[in-house]
Amino acid sequence: MQNTNNVIFKKFENKIELFSNVATRCEQILSDALENDADVSFIVPGGSTPAPAFEQLSKSDIDWKKVFVAQSDERWLDRDHAQSNQRLTEENLLINNAKDANYVAMKNQADTAVLGMQECNDKYESVSSPFSLTMLGMGLDGHFASLFPGSKNIELNMDLNNQQVCVSIDANGCEVAGNFPERMSLTLSAILNSKIIILLIIGNQKMAVIERAIKNNHPLLTPISALVNQTRTPVEIYWCE
């Protein structure tokens, strides 16, 4: 893929190179931000894919006490559940030197994501914005964070005029959401309120999704279209086959 004015593609030969370069780039961005800002914000994705990059990044000798780490999205599960994004972040990133980072959990004690939405928004006020760095993953349906095509209120949640930071997600009927359709997610407007976005993907199938999204800009059908066709926030796509 060719780079555009706002999207840069960085392809690597294998996962080892991919994760190493992602970790190095994240360290560089966070280090630069720490030189200029009192507080630094790092939005991280869920899932197990970024774990190797997180582990390497956790050993970085930066001032983690000034870094606020928060999720891009979360399944509405207790943190000790195997599919909790919080758990994956705590076990893979918030270790070694990064154990001193300030973690802002998305999940709270409310019975449902709808009931927990206001508290989540209140907590995210402590995360300085624009976010210093946002890292995202992507599903084969083109979703990122928990902005699933076909999910309830997807049009509102991807409306750039929607100034909410966190929104509850009802992804019932969305196959890719699996057994946990109840989520909390950053809105598209909140995600784009970042100084830079890193998108981490693996496999030719996912790259094909991005290629189609660039050619066919239909964000409600393929949410990643809204990310790769916007001109507001620089996006760096790191991938390997």
C-alpha cells in the first residue's frame, strides 16, 4: 500500500520485527511527549495481539509515573475474567518499569455498561487530552475499539459531533463480538482526539479490509474507513503477513 498524506504503512517481515518496532515507536512517542507535557496519556487496545509489544515497552526507561494508561474499549466483565482487557493490560504492560504508570480502568462496579457510562466518562476526565498516543487493533469486520458495524447506535457513536468520550455498546447480533456483546468504548471523536494513532494488524486478510476501506469509504459498514480516510489525526499502520 502507498502512504497517503495522513496514513503511513509500515510492513515487517515477521511478528518479531513487527512487535519490536511498535514498542520502539511507542517509547519514542511517549518520551517526546514527556519532554513537553506534565501528563502523558496512552490509550491501549484490548485483545492478546499487542502483548509482545507491551512486554517490551514495559521495560522502557521512561518516567511512567507521569503516564496515564487507559483502554480504548472494554468488555463488561470483572477484571479477573480471562477476556478482560484490563487484565491483559495489567499482565502484559503494567509490569517491569511500567508498573508505576497510572491506570484508568474502563470497567466499574455498575451492573451494566449503560449504568456505568457516566462514571466511566467521569474517570476519563483524568486522562489528559488530546491523547498523546492511541494504539488500536482491528477486526476482520473493520471494527476498532468496540465500534462494531451493525451495533446499536453505531451511527451516533461514530458521529464526530458526538463529544462523549465513553459510550456503552450493545453489539448483540454482531458475530465478531462473540459471547461478550456488552462493551464500553471510546467514541470515534474521542479516538481522533489523539496526537497520533498506531494501528497494529497481522495478516493479509486484515490488510485487504483496509485496502477496501480506503477505496470504499463507508464507515457504518466498515468502521475502519472513518480512521483511514480522515485528515485530522496521523495514523501509522504497522503490519506483517
